[in-house]
Amino acid sequence: MKLLLLVVGKMRSGALSDVCDDYVKRMQRFGSMAIKEVKASTRSDVREVAEEECVRLAQALEPSDKVIVLDERGAQVTSVQLADWLGRYERENTKRLVLALGGAYGMTEAFKARGTGLALSKMTLPHELCRAVVVEQLYRARTIQNGLPYHHA
């Protein structure tokens, strides 16, 4: 199963970009993992920003994709439960699992309805930090699945 982190906007922080790159590189031993950026909107109206960015996110999806929408109102799971989610998608023969992370103004309800909601925290986190946390948690989930000692429970 291919994993794709689909995000709005580019990384500005060199340090967080390095963290993401490191975990993506580590993930390669477990299969395909990539990050794809879509252009952030430059509109001034908040609703229009979210709508435009969600159109761009949707255009990056393939019909067979399973989507996990990163949203503060989504389910909160442990790292072990995330590993179980990945395992379930694999057992369902999912070709590509896409984790979608919207921009600063979030995602439209229509886009959120395309997938399963997952919250990293009830707190609001900076977009770039979310990227790093998601990639680290995917790596952690893969090490849990493979019985490696990275995760200490």
C-alpha cells in the first residue's frame, strides 16, 4: 500500500522540512511514502480559501484512494490504533492511502466527507508541525506493525 501525505502549501521551516524528509526516507523500508504539496490559495475571503484549496486537494486524489482527513474533530487514536488502521487498509487491499492536511483555514465539509476524520490533538497545531507529527506517527505505526523497538509502550 502506498502512503501519501497530501498537504496545502510549502514548508518554510528548514528544520521541520528536514524532520519530514528524514521520516519519509526511513519509511521507504516499509513501502512507498511520499508528500505531495498543492498550492495554497491567495484569496482574501476565508471561505473561498478553503474551497479553492479543497478543489486542489480533490484534484490530486485518484478514484480508488482511501482518504484520511486530518481534522481536529476527527477520531483521536493511539499510535497502536493507527498501526491497526494501516493494517486494516492493507487487508482491504487499499492501493493508496492518502492523509489530507488542509491549509490555515481548514477544509470544506464536502471534502471532509470524502474520508475518515483523524485528529492529531484537540489543540490547534501549526500546519508545518502537523506534517512532521503525521510522518513520524506513520513511521511509528510501521515499526509497531513490524515489531521493531522504536515504539516503547
